[in-house]
Amino acid sequence: MNIMQKQNKPIQNYKYVNLWNIVIILFFCNFIFIDNVYAYLDPGMGSYIFQIIIAVFMGTIYLIKIFWRSIRGNLSKIFKKQERSDKYK
């Protein structure tokens, strides 16, 4: 890779970040400048929202179950380092 190629990479990444900033701003402006919405929420909508909440909760529990060994290993490394530093002071 020559010098010119190395100098062009940050410029390309900068343009990519600006594009995402514009997309995010337009997404939130869509919710800020909203007019009246005429929508009907039927009685089944409450059970649907309840199902979504339960699915998110169960998915979170499942992810914790999958990554529990790595989470426990990282936490034990953190707390073991603190214990060792306390013993030698």
C-alpha cells in the first residue's frame, strides 16, 4: 500500500460516518414532525405488545445463558485483580 492509499482511507470513512449521521437525523425527524395519526388499536393489540415484551425478556435470558461462561470469566478476572492489589498494599 502506498502513501496515497493510506491517506484516502480516513476520508472514505469520514464520508461513511456522515452518511449514517444524516440517515439517523432523518429517521428521528420523521417522529418529531409527525401530524395527527388516525389509527385504530384493537383489543388484540395489548396481547401482541405483551408477547413482544415476553419475547425480549426471554431472548435476553437466553443470551445471558449462552455467554455466561465468558461473562463470569471476565468478571472473575476483574475482581481477582482487585483482590490481589488489596493484599499487597
